[in-house]
Amino acid sequence: MCFSSETSISVNLASLRFAQKRPGRLQNGVEVYSIRMEKQEVCEHFLNVSNNSYFHIVLCVQIIFCFVGIVFQVPLWVAARRSEMIHKNTKILLAYHQLGVVMHCAAKLALHINDLFVFLFVSSSSRCDYIPTNLRCFAFRLPITFGMHLTIFASAAVMVERFVATKQLKVYERYGSTLGNWLGVTQLICCVLAMVLMSYDEDFSANNLRSYCTTSDNNNKQRVLVVLIFDVIVELVNVVIFPILFFVNKNLRKAGNQQSLSANYQLTENIRSITVLTPFAVTQLIFVTFYVVAVFFYTTISARLSPEFYPAYLESVSLIPIYAVILPAITWFSHRKYRLQSLNRLNKGMQSQDINDYFKTLQNKWQSKTYKGTFPSVNHRSG
């Protein structure tokens, strides 16, 4: 999603230089000299990146958003966990969603603190000793990229879960957590496949240095772009399907007199969940699309820009930390909107229907065939 410095053209001068070498021409001492020259050029580029004041500001802003975003996930997770109005399968998938956000932000927090420490507190004469290898970059970027995709695929999994809840509304209230667990495993597999597709040919040799850590390089940038476009498609499908499910459930609830009490409860739960979750999907679509467009835009004009500008640009368009911070606000406004709508609907219903008729209808639903034998009978005794 959108959201991290895990894509686009890699700032990896060593890879570029090695790709330009002609096999058989350089050997023994000449080969060693060539490697030293390559390291020297990577060092020069690394120093230019580390002295970029704008980049320092961007990293500071990212660190702040990552830290605040992680802190904000705690009360959000506790609220979702304790809520009795959210189905257990939805809770499981929302936990995966938040896990992706926290994983992304925590790894990014560690990476940027390390970068900023080297840039600001290590002297220029010894700073090149801290140039990361490709293996070290991959270790940092793995949870960042994995967390990004987990956030996206978790939203898609919730959409599938709500579709099943709508399809099986008469019995879904009594569903266990099997569906949520299977969808959770499925999205983890999708994240692994995305990582394999982007990184299966990584070169982890000691001589492969990077002046700044990114997930993509000149070998896999096309595959990374394909994965990002797929992310956009997934988010677009979410944004389209959620409103469809909302109107399907709303129309079914209008025929409430023909539905059992269990079905009406599930319809209400579906509408409430979809109302709260739709803004998440819309926000993610905006962030994902913005990031992909920004990456594609850079690739079209990169030849005209200084390579030292790329890391600052890439971090500037990384939006998951911002998403993590505004996530509680989105939840609060969505839940508040649903509560207001529910109160208005309840007031209109009580104004248009006699209160005795309302409870008579409710009693008939409790005595419907759906609930015969499900609950023990209750004997009412008059005074």
C-alpha cells in the first residue's frame, strides 16, 4: 500500500557497476582494484545522501508518525477485542490488519533511527563504514514490505468475510472462528508470494552494497511495479464491493418482517461493520494509488534528477505511518456516523409504528421456527 520506501529504482550503484563489467577482462589485482573503485563511488553517493538536510527532516517526520501510529494501535485493538458488536471472524481479520500496520511502522522506525544516527552522529571520515549490504537492507525491508501487503490483504479478507456473512445471514451468527483463521492464513500466503515474486533473485554477496535501502533494484523493479498495481486492483475491488454489500443488506433489512430474529441481527451487524470499514478501504485506495503514481512519475523523470534526491522523495510519499495515525479517527467518525443513523432510524420507526405492535412483532420473531428448540422456554407468571 502505498506506503513505504520499498519500491522503485534502487539506489544501488554497486549493482549498476557490476552489471557493466565485461567478464574475462578484469582479473586478480585488476579485479580487486575495480571493486575498490565501485565501493568508493558507492561511498561518495552515500555521503551525498547522508548530508541532505531535507532528507533528515523527512526521516524525523517518519519516525514521529511511526511511533505515534504504533501507540495509537493499542487502544484501537483493545476496543475491537472487547466489542460485543463485532463478529469474532471480523475481529481476527482486523487484528491481522493492525499487525501489518504495527510491523511496517516498527521496522521503519528501527531503520530510520539507525539511518539518522549514522547521518548525524558519525563523522564523514568513518561514515562509509556503515554502508549497508544488500542482506542487511533485506532484513530491514522484509517486515516493512510484508507489513504493507498484510495491511492491504487483510482489508480484502474482511471484504470476503462480510460477503460470506451476507450470503449466510440466517446462520452466520452461530459461525465459529474457522473462516477468520483460514482467511488469515490465506492472506499470509499472499504476502509471502508477493515477497518471493519481488525478491527471489536477490544478491546477498558481501560486495553488493547499497547507499540507501530499498526493496527494489534494477533487476526486479518491473516485478515490484506489477505487485503494486495488483495492490491497487485489490483496494479498488474492496471499494466497489463494500457499497454493494451495504445496499444488499439494507434492502434485505427493509423486508425485516419476513426475516428471522437471527437474520435481522446479522443484517444489522453487517451494515454496522460495512459502514465502519468502508472508509478504511477508501483511505487505503487513495494512499496506494498516490504511492504508485508517485513511483511511476519518478521513474519517468529520474534521468533529469540527481540520484541523491531519490531517497528523500521515496520517503516523502510513504504513507502507512500517516495511515496508522489517522486510523483511530477514521474508526471514531465511522462509528459515530453509524450511531446517528441508527438513532434516526429508531426514532422514525417508533413514530410510524405503535409500540405495542413493535413488541408483538418482536415476540413473533422469537417464536419463529428458526429458534424453536434453540433457547429454553421462559414461564411468565402474573403477580
